[in-house]
Amino acid sequence: MEFQKLELKPTGNWLKRLMTNHTKKTIVYIVIGAIAGFAFYYITEGRFLMNMQSDHIIKNTLMGAFIGFFITNSPCARGKC
């Protein structure tokens, strides 16, 4: 029985391993969702920025970011429906 020699290659730092195409797509969709959440709040409230409450802005921005995250990481987005 013969065995082949196993050669291990360095994989690089953790940031290069983390930044796959799917991770980049997820980050882009989160940013787009956050911007859309803020824009939706800004348009529907019809107020100037100085009159808006910061907790409502943050809540809507986070909701938009979550929707952007869900779009790229839902089971249907992964082809597992």
C-alpha cells in the first residue's frame, strides 16, 4: 500500500478567508437595505431631518438592514426551497 505525501498550503489571514463572494454580496445588500429603510422613513414621515427622532431612524435603518441580510441568506436565496 502506497501513501501520497500530503502538502498543506498556507490559507492566508482570516480576513481573506472571510471575504468570499457571498459575504461581499451580503454586505452590499445590508447597506442597500439600510439606505432603503432610512429613505422609506424619511419619505413617509415628511419631516425635516432635525425634527425626526433618532430612535425611529435607527429602528427603520436596522429593519432595512435585516431585510437586506434576509434577502441574501434566506433558504430560498440559497436554492433550498
